[in-house]
Amino acid sequence: MYYLRLPFLGMALLLLLNSCERHSIIEPLDPHQDLKQWYAFSRITHTNEPVLWNYTTPFTMPDGSQAFQIPVMSKMGMKDLIIYSENGVQKGFYKWYTPKDETHINV
């Protein structure tokens, strides 16, 4: 009797393992892949400014949702790209930094 159940259990286990998706079992190679895809297809990109993906900082928004702060180098200086999720839709905006010394005094 047990010999007849073994092939069925093996077949069931094989089907279960086959139904699992590979990327759900294994961590993605690039942890920022979703952010990069959103950035590539969003309307926020107008120029080819270097994005420093290795310095991505996750943080929590006031409503408790997850957001990411990514530094971007532009011709005007550094700015941060903030990517967040609102009602299940990813959105983003730039946060510009102004130099501390804006006195414009000629010496």
C-alpha cells in the first residue's frame, strides 16, 4: 500500500515546486530594480542625469508608507529623487539643495 502512495506524493511535491516562481524564491540580484524601472518609464526624467543608485536610502513617510531617497547629480548641483507610493501608485519628485552661501558678495 505504501509503495503506491510514494509516487503520488513525489508527483505532488514536484508539481508544488514547479508551480513556485523562481524570482519569488530567490532574492533579485539588484535590490533597486523596481525603482530603476519606474525611473526609466516615468515622466519625471527629461535628461540623462547620473543617478547614484548605490546610495539609495529607504525611509518611512508620515503615513507609514515606504519611500526612497536617491541622490542625482545635475548641472546645477546635487538633488534628491524621492520615490514613494500613494494609493498603490508609485510617484516621485525632486528635492533640490541650495548652497548655504548665497550672499553673492564680490570680494
